Amino acid sequence: MAFLSVEHLDGRVSSSTSGISVDFMRDWHRAALRLNAGHRTAFQHGYWLDAWYKAFHDVAPLIAIITDTATARDIAIVPMFSHTRRGIRVVEFADLGVSDNNAPILAVDATFDAAGAQAIGAALVDALRALPDRFDVLRLKKMPSHVGARPNPLVSLGRPGSSSLNGNLVMMGDDYGQYQASIKRMQMPRCWRVFNRNPGARFEIATDIERAHELLDVMDAQQQERMHQLGSRFVLNDAAHAGFYRDVARQGVAEGYAVISALVCDEGVVATTLGVRHGATYFLLRIGHAGRRWANCSPGLLVTERTMAALHAQGVRRFDLSIGNHDYKRRFGAEQVALTDASVALSWRGLPYVLRDHAAQGLRRHPKLAALAARAIGKGAR
């Protein structure tokens, strides 16, 4: 296969294989101009990625622009970054654990069959191997099978459904009352009545930046207290994460992309949520509440249900309750949505890490064997 790699003065590197070219850029804002419109999930939205590359500024951006050489039209943008871990040079999606899924942005008119998807994935890998950076491993995690209405071509690099994480999707029709009846055992109407006994009780969704930031401040405090009680480390209020979430809110609250909601009464903010909306789909990302003294109204569940009701009235019909399989998500009627991980060696140095990733993926298909292996090495399987 013919292959060409050219280093540009501005730090871009262009590579091409038969029919597909890959152009790497190191500046997200410049790269984003190449494909303003396209199929994407909420986590490839411009507000999300703008905030991400700004907040996590100590990483090295690496954005792939994939182009059809026959038509000179862009097929996809892959927002990534590179870093070195234990001497191994790794390329990953722009994520660092804040995104529920990762995927390329696909051109509106992008069409390809299974062979075309494999060619796109192979072209990306070949182009990464040709870079002068001499990367060792490509790790693509939490990939959905589709991006909007299009199949995700990068899933071809992994085994479908191989991720240890999954989405939790609630699909609704047009009748919210019918959905409420389906979860009647959760007794949300009763919880709402109990909460409303408090003076000044109300549910709200922030509509301006100042209020959104106030609620995020409360959320950070509520979640930090909860993690302290559990003896767990909390990082979402450090400088990078706090700046990231506030920047997403700053850009996206006014038009409804960033959804920050709360249960409030005269005593203060009782519960909070943070999520993002893209079209008719909403992703719930964070929940905070004021603790046990409010347990009689199940504030974390109630603020979630009230948010779903409000967004349903605005046309949302798909509610993803985020990765992580907590029991309450089943009670809300969520069905698991498989995600895919892919690990590809870009050099001989990366091969042991890829083999380890593949072994871990294999163990996930056999929970008893995974538990035995975890005990043998003295820690939980990852």
C-alpha cells in the first residue's frame, strides 16, 4: 500500500493511504473549523471539546482529520491527545474520564460500508505509526456503535461491546404519564409531595450562567461530602475539572446544551444534577444531594425524575443515565447499551500493553475467572 507522510511548518502532519488521507493538527480550534456540521454525540459537541482542550491544557492535543482523497472532502474528525505513561507514548480520545462515550465527528454526507469503515480505521493507525512522535499505543475507549445515524467506523478496530462500561438508556414515548406509571414502585409523586411540604419548595433548571455556576458550587460541595463519607477520593472540584464544567455551563446553558437542575427550598439547595443535551438525547452526568436528613423524599432520585419530566416536555425522548450500573438506573427502566474499546500497538514497545488490554477484555466475558484473577493479583480487575 502506498503511503506518504509530510511534516508541515505549523506542526501538522499529513499522511495518506490509497483513497484516504489523514491530516493531524495540534490545535483544536483550527481543527474544528474543518467540519463544523456533522454527526456527533453530545461529547463531541463544540462546547464540550472547547472546554476540554482549554481546561486540560497540560496535555498534547492531536486531532486527526480524515479525508476522502478522491473527492477531497473530509470524512471525519477524531479529537485525541497524546501523553507518556511509564515511558510508553499513548494516544487516546480527548476524555480523561469526563465523557460518557467517545467517537469521531462524521461528515453529514459520510457514507461507507463495513469495508470502508475498516479502511478508515486502518488509515488512522497507519498514519499514527508514520508520525515522527513514534507513538506506542492507540487506546480508544467507550465507543458507541453509531454516531447519530451513522455507524462508528472506529469500532472496527476493536471487538464490539468489549468495554467494561456501558450506557444506561431510558427510551420514552410521547406520553410522560405512561412512563411515570411504569416506574410507580419508585413512588416519585409521593416524594414530590413530601418535598413540597418545605417552605419555598421548587424545582428549577438554571437559565443563566451565574445561577448555573452557583448550583455547580453546591454540587461540588455535596459530592465532596458524599465521597468523604464513603472514604473515596474526589477530584471533580480541582482546578482543571471545576474549570471544565463551568466552561461547559458558560457556553451551553443559554441554548439548553448544558442542563443544571436543582431541588430548592427556603433552607437552600437540596439536590442538584448536571447533564448535557444533544437533540432528543440527554446524558445525566452528575448528581449531588444534601444528605440523610432529606432521605424521606429521596432527593437524588427526585431531582433526576423532575429533570427528565421537564426535558421530556421540551422534546427529549432518550435519557442516558450515564456509565456505571447502579441499581437505581434499572428502577428508572434503563437498558444497558454496549460500548467498545480498542487497543492497537503502534510500535513493538506498545505490544505488551495491547496484549494486557485484550486479556482484560477477554476476562470481562467470564466474570468468575475475572474475580479469580483479581484475587490472585490482590486488586480489582480493570
